[in-house]
Amino acid sequence: MGMLNLDSLLDVIGELFADEISIVVSNTKEYVYYRPSKRIDLKIRPGDPVREGTLAYKALTEGQKTSEFINRDVFGVPYHGMAVPFHNDGVIDGCVIAIYPAYTEGKSVVTLKTQDGWVPVPFSEVNYIEVKNRKTVVVADHITGTHKNSLQNFEYVLPHDLFVRCHRSFIVNVTHIKEIFPDTHSTFLLSMSDGAQIPVSQSYSSYFRKLLGF
């Protein structure tokens, strides 16, 4: 496979994971390919040397698949990564690295804008997030406020074990769902702990069922 084809293949793989995962390829000394994701950019440039303390360095020196959480000291942002060395005629020739964000990025609160100021609310107390009148509204246990994030941004930042997108206008905290009712042949209605009724739209229903396992 020529280099051009390899680059094209890597671009296609990068496109598959473009939202979440950055793809990096190194030889034994330096990075030769880098495609940042929308979520995390380590600002690597082809030609940059593989530095000690990086995943690539570990995979190359240990000669095996390596994965770990890297704090922000090395590249300025915290991230999870996985590096797999590849061989040519039995000799390590380089490695491929997948970089994905540390999901909650060190935060455990959503900071709501209220009439008086801002209120940080723990993830566990957020019931759901809704887009209404072109604003992002966060509904929590004892407070409702707005946020500058779009729902798409929230999908990336919120912990995936708690929050699920169920509609183009809603993300819900699964621990606040009291009951799920069928609503027409392929959609559902969620009864939330605060009494709200939230739709699961057709385009999200099979994804939603799969995530909640029913």
C-alpha cells in the first residue's frame, strides 16, 4: 500500500471517528500523521518528535498495546489514549494512537445562568436539558437556568453513563426517568421525576432502547 493510499485510509478512519477521536501515527522517532477530532486537539504536527511520557513513547519502548489516562502536563489537556505498535519484518516500525477526551474534563457540575447570576449544579441533580426558543434550558432538582452550550456540545461533555440524547430537543438524565411509556408504534414518552413528560423521537428510539437495555 503506497503512502498516498495509507493517508487516504487514515483520513477515512479519521472521518468515522471525527467527532470523538483523534488519530495519530508515528514512526519510531516522530509523528508522521495527525488528524484532530472536534473534541480534542493535542496540536501535534507531523515531524514533531515522540517525547518521553507520551503514549507513543510507551508503546514503542514496551512493544505492546498501551492505554492510559494522560493528565494535562504533557499536551496541556487531559485525555485517554490507546497506542498500538506496528511491525515491519518483525521490527517495530511505529505506532497508531487513538486519543479520546477525558469525558467530564475534570468537571462534575453544570453551571446554570439564572436571573441573579450563575449556579453550579452537580450532574446528578440535572433532570434534563431542553432546547426551547433557541435557548438551551437546563432543568435541575431545585432550579432551572440557561446555558451557552448547544445540545451537541452537552452530548460530548456530560458523562455518558448518566445522560442520553432522546430527541433533537432533549437530553435526559436516565436516573431521573420514573417510567417509560410506549407512544405510537415506535416512540416513547418519558415520565420524569419532576413530573415532566419528555418524548423519545423515532430517530432516537432504537438507540435509546439499546442504551437502556429494553
